[in-house]
Amino acid sequence: MIKAFSPKILSLAFLLSCTFSVFAQNEKAEADLREIMKKLDVVGLSVAVVKKGDIIYANSFGLKNIETKAPLSDTDIFRIASISKSFSATSIMQLREAGKLSLDDDFSDLVGFKIRNPKFPDKVITLRMVLSHTSSINDSQGYFTLDAINPSKNPDWAKCYSDYAPGAGYRYCNLNYNMVGTVIEKLSGERFDNYVKNHILNPLKLYGGYNVDSLDASRFATLHEYDAKTKTFKPSPAAYNPRREEIRNYVMGYTTPIFSPTGGMKISATDLAKYMSMHMNMGKYKGRRIMSKKSAKLMQTKVADEEGYALALTNLDDLIPGKMMVGHTGSAYGLYSAMFFHPKEKFGIVVITNGCNPTYTKGINDVLRAGVNSLYENFIK
């Protein structure tokens, strides 16, 4: 006689089976990530995986600080470098929706001084060009102060412009986004760091920011630069320079680069994954809409077609084989970060390392490439 099992027993068996499956999946993923860390000399690694709007996996490995041997945790925050640009572009989209600007505005009118390539004086440089790195502006004179490109401040201002016409070529440029931060202040009336906090971070319930002194310093993951000659790592304390004296003498609408709109966001991998989900879901996360679907789509739509660059987001078809991913990378002070999502299949991956021996394949840091693909293989595919 065949004995029937009760629904409760069957349900428990199914639950145990699922739990074992998830445990085995996590074990495999973590073994893969540790092998990547060993192979590529990684100090610490923090990751998060999103599927259909939810974080399905997050973990941290290795060291928060190589000198103290403190372990890295999921609540630790990193200066994420150029992924920060997307927070600036998101802010611009909000101001655009409020009717304060157009992407086709003359950038000179927005920033408050002449922005013209002297080789093409009749060609207007628009906000869209600045956001997409098609402005013909370059970083040759530096980008930590707007004096670099201000004709009344720098006699060599013309060197900030490349030899091609605005809109006719692509050149990645940090100065573009430090100027964008200035525009955000001029049109919102809020200091840049406060604008991002009030209109993006707080509504999404994320912990982070551009102002070092507004954050818990005990949560900063130390960034480590690799010395190829000695094969050792050196901490980079400048990554979290509070710049208190400059902030005390702050000039709204001009000294904005103090906060580095181009690369100064500090946030954890887990909270960055939540922010990424907002972009993946076309401006909305957990019931909170940060910008319209149209604005989100604009940020993801290529402007520099050959390079795949949109507005602080880029389109890559060679990060995960067969997938067109949207996102951004960052690198500074020894940190390397990646935030990429698939807008149609609704998955996304964040990988951040606070130090590694930096090698590259097709322009992407190998730790980021390997980490993203490992997480995709183990949790998405």
C-alpha cells in the first residue's frame, strides 16, 4: 500500500530542497569570487545582484583596510569614482522635468561664462554634448576647478578644447561633469551635495553622499593603489579628503568641483544596487519615482553611437557575452567599480574592489569583468 505524504511534509521537503539549492548556489559563487580575488590580487570585493527589482545576493570579501586587517562588510561605503556621474545626470533630468533647462540649451548660458571651442566659435556647445562627452572639451588643464576653462581665469583656457567640432566626436572628460554640478546649483538653489541627498538619496532611502563630513568615517572602505614595481598596496587617504577649508569658503555655482560631481559619491555596493534598480526600472524604485520614464530612457539612449555612450550611462555589448548591458564603471585612488543592468531582462550587477593589480581586457578592469560574469553565471543565467 502506497502511503500518502501530508501537504505539510511535502511543503517542508520542497522548502528544504530550495534552501539547499540556494546554499549550493551561493557556495559556488563565493568560491568563484575568491578564486578571482586570489588570481588578480584583490584587497577587498563587495558585490550585489539584482533581479526584477530585488537584491537576490549581496556579499563582501577580503579586507576593508590592508594595514589593520579589518574585514570588508556589506555596510562599508566606497568612493565609487565615475559611476558618480550618473547621479549628476539624474539631477539634471529632474531639473529638466521641472522646466528649468533643456538638453539643447547653450552650456555657456547655464554655467555662467563662455563655453566655446575657439576652433569652431560659431558652434554652440549644448548641455547634451557635455553630458555625453561629445562637447569637444578635454581635461588637459585639469578638472578640480572651473578656473581651468574659464577665459577670465586661465590664459590657456583654449587648450581645454579638442581639434574636432562640438558634437562631431567623443572624448571622455571629467571637467564636463564638474561643470554640470555647477549648473545643478545655479538652477536649484541648493548646494550640489545637498541637492543629490534631498532629491535622490533620501527618497530612495540610501546611505551615501558627496560630503565626507556628512558620513560615518568608520564605514569608509580604505582604497589601495597597487605599486607594480614592489607588488604592494598603498592606502589612498586622499580619496576621502573632507576639504573643510574649501567648503568654508564655498562659492555657490562655481566651486562645486570641491565635491567632485564627476566622481565623488560615497556609497555601499548594496545601496548602489538599489539606485541601479531605479534606472533599470525606468526611474522608479519600490514605489518611489525619481524621474520620468522618458528621462530614464534618454539617459540610456546612445549619443556617441560608436562608443555607446549616452548620458552618464554607457551601452556595452562585450561585458557579458550576448547581452547589451547599460551602466558605468569607475576608477580612482586604486578603486575599481562597475554598475551594469539589462533594462529588458531586469537584472543588474554591482562589483566594487578597493584595490587590485589592475589589468584590462577590452578596456574593462579584469576584476570587474570576471566578477560581473561570475555573478551572472551563478545567479542569473
